[in-house]
Amino acid sequence: MGLSPNGGWSITVEAHFYVILPFLLIIAEKRPSALIGFVLAAISIRLAIYLSGLDIQQFAYGTIVGRIDQFVFGIIAFKYKRIFKGNHGLAISVMAIFFAIYYLFDLQGGGKDGSKVWWILLPTIEGIAYCTLIAWYDNSFSHSLGPVSRLIGKMGEYSYSIYLTHFFFVFQMAQFIAAHVMALDNFYVAMAWSAISFMLMMPIGYISMKLIEEPPRRFRKKYVV
């Protein structure tokens, strides 16, 4: 992870995931529920890292040891997607519980100092929440092709490019606004400026995607019919 600057750690995690993906797909084809074994193994490894005194947050946040939970639960959610279709009560309940857990996590330090123990299970909690909400959203709604829908779609299309490049701008943007426009010590003011800054990143994300991320995609194969 240390060799990957800024958001590049996520590319390393994805590469590690592709190494074990064939085994995951074989298991998913025969018995999807058995994939939970990978999550249990990851939890055990994170517990061992925590007990050894190493930086559990580094491993849980920025390596496959923490991110495997999200990949596995994503595969499971795809296999059992019929459960999530139109299940609004499940989605609302999971979202409410997830927000409550993160609120408690933040109250206890957000992973700093004594609250680092959270990182043993936090990747699992995130994986369950994300797969539930994405599977529910993806299977429960049909969307128009109007301008607003297309704009939101482009945000998603450029989102990873924006993530990879925003480290070069985000802190300087915040400092400039605070120094020359207005203070950002109010949550709602900061959120409004975040939305404006995100839109300013859209052209940069577009350029990054077209020049860096998109060219290799011509070699990919269709995996969903």
C-alpha cells in the first residue's frame, strides 16, 4: 500500500482481488453462502493484526485484508438479488443501522487511538451495508434518460477518476475558500462548497478517464449479458 500514492492503494487492492477471483467464482457457482468463509478468515486476520499491536486501520482500510468483505458480499448480493428487489423496508433498516453504527464510531474517535478496535469488524459492516443498498437500488428502480439522470450517471462514470485525482486539489481548494471566501466551520456551508467543488472536479475527472482509465478498457470482455 505504501508504494501507491494517494488513492492508488485501491488499484492494488483490486489487483489482489483479481488474483483470488477465479476461486471466488468457482465457490459462488457451487455454493455462494460458502463465500462467508473468506469474510470470517479476514476478520480473524484483522483480529490477529490488532492483537499484535500493528496498525489495524492501515490494513483494514487500505489492503485486501479489509476490502475482501465488500467484494465477497457484493458477489453474494448479486447471486441473491431477488431478495433485495423492492424490499424497501430492508434497505431503510440497513441504512438506519449503518448510520447509527458510524455515528457511534465517530463519537469514539473515528478509528483513532483506543477506538481502532472498530476496524476489526468495520469492513464487514460496510460490506453488508453497501451490498444491500446497491443491490436494492439496482434491482428496484428503472430510471429515465433525461438530463438530470444523465448528469448523475456521468458523476458515477467519472467518480473513480475524480477519486484518484482529487487529492491533488481538495486540500488547496478548502484552504483557498476558507482564506478568501468564507469560513468552512459550519457543516452545511462546508457541504454546499463540497458540492460546488465536486462539480468543478467533473472536467478533470473526464480528462483523467479519457486519457488514463478508458484506453485499457477496450481489451475487456463482457461479463454481464
